[in-house]
Amino acid sequence: MDRQKVTLRFTLISALIGFMIAVQFQTVTEPKVRDTRDIWQLREALLKEKEMQYQLLTEIRSYEEKLSAYESKRKQSKEQALKDTYLELKQETGLTEVKGPGVTLEIEPVIEDIKLGYTPTSTVPPELLKRLVNELNMYQAESISIDGQRIINTTVIRDINTETKIDGHTIKDLPIEIKVIVKDFATAEKLYNRMNVSKAKDEFFTESLRLSVTKPSTEITVPAYENPIRIRYMESVKEGGGS
Amino acid sequence: MWLPVVGLIAGIVLGLLTEIRIPDEYSNYLSIAVLAAFDTLFGGIRAYLQNIYDEKVFVSGFFFNIILAASLAFLGVHLGVDLYLAAVFAFGVRLFQNIAVIRRILLTKWSTNKEKLEKS
């Protein structure tokens, strides 16, 4: 047996043991300075800490008061009112993402109708979509998106070179999803029932498309309108009203 | 054979200098690991003196004993029984036995050496 090798092994192992002992020793003797205060000294210390706590609490209270004063001032200011109005208008025009109760409609090609050598329609006639949107609006729809495109007041749905376009977005891949958000869940249920018995289904079917309505859900997300809104025939009113 | 002692001291110094502290919950495991390591070390020394030392047995025994002891302690913590006491007992007994054997061997060696010296 190689004596040197054995010694090396023993040395390594004993170094490891030494390391472990040192770590253990340090862990056990964690508090280096022993607390030797008697009960009166402890009470004094406690009293000091309590005073400190009281002081801090009063400070916190004063800061909170200041904060609430500033907050109320800010709320009453003109700037906040303007901001609120701006946000409201933005929501109304459809420039923000909307979440709420509503239903999801799906348009898909009728698979049973597919014949050999005949490609199923991959687009939806714009007239149908327009009628559908009108119908949805009739039943108190608040926000609508078709295939991820938000429908706003100036949205156009039209046929350009046999492609159905919604504000420049082409509808190509069926099935597509139409998300509709309404005011509350009861309205959503009403909308669901009405859409189930509406004529729109038959109209879609004549174009070899199936319109299916999913059960109303409490949380549906309609994306924001992405393109910039062009205003051509509107001008801001000048101060003083001397138009 | 002074090198292992130097190693031990070096290990202690290193451990004190690095200031590593393990959480209180795990100090049990470390203590039992230290015990297991000691047991293996003395077992190795004894085997070396009896000329039955095997490097594989020594090194594997070192790690295996530590792991076994720690897992026994772990099991004990989870069963609510102080199972680590079993490991402490076993290692303690073996430690005493090993040290006793080492002492006897060294004594015999010493006395034979003395006799040889007296004869010559």
C-alpha cells in the first residue's frame, strides 16, 4: 500500500471534518455577545423602544394626512377632470382594451358541404358581416371585435379585389371569432338567446358558412383599435364661440 | 502521520475564516455528519494499523455513513421520533471501540519496541 497516498486520504478527510466542525461550532455559538441585562434594564430598553414606536407612528400619521390632503387636492383639480374625460372619451371611441361580460361568435365553413375538388370558402362576404354587426348593435352590443379587429364608429367593412377587409385587415383564415361585450351578464344572456334564433344563422348558411354562438361568459377581452383615427371634417371650436 | 492533524487544523481554520453559518434546523444534520465522519476516520486508522486498510472501503464508507446518518435524522424529523439518536448511539459505540482498539495496538507496539530496545 502506498503510504503517501493513504496519508493524503486521511489528511483530506480530516480537513473536511475540521471544516464541518468549524461550521457547526459557528452555528451553535451564534450569539457572540451574551445578553446580561437584568429585568429593570430590559424594561428600560422596552420603554425606549415603545417611545420610538410611538414617535414613528405619529410621524406616519402626519405623513398619511398630508398624503390624503394632496390626494383630495389632486382629485378636485382641473387636470384630473380633463384626464378623466380624456380617458372616458378614449374608452368610448374604442382606443382602449375592454374587458367584460359578453358572448363569442364563431364563423366557420360548413364542412359537410365540401365536395371533392372544391375548396371551401375562405372569406366572408362584407354584406353579411355588416348585417351581423348591425344586428349585434341592435341588441345592445357595446364593443365588438372581428378576428381581433376592433369595430369602431368609422370602421369600414368592404370588398377590395374579392378580399373582405375590415379597416385594411384582410379576413382570410376561417374560422374567425367575433367577440361582443355588453353591459352586464343578463344582457349577454339575452343577446345569446336572440342570436340563437336570429335569421343571421340562415343567411350565413346560404353562403356555406356556419355561425355558432358560445355560451355567455363573464370575462371577454376585446382589443383596442390599432390604427390612427383620421379626422377630416371636424374642427375644434374656438374660444369665445365666434365660429 | 502528522499530516492528518495539520489537515484537521487547516480545515478548522478555513471553516472559521469563511464564516459559513447553516440554519438552526440543519445543525442536527451537521453534528451527526461530523460524528459519522469521525467514526469513519477512526475506523480507517484502526484498519490501517491492523493492516486491513482498503482505500475504497474507507472513502465510500466516509460518504455513505454521512449520507445514511443524515437521511436517518431526516426520517426521524418527519416521523416525529428522534431517530438521529440511533445514529448517535451506533457511531458513538463504534467510535469508542475503534479508539480502544487503536489504543491497544499502539500500546502493544510501544511495549514491543521497548522490549527490543532493552534486549539490544
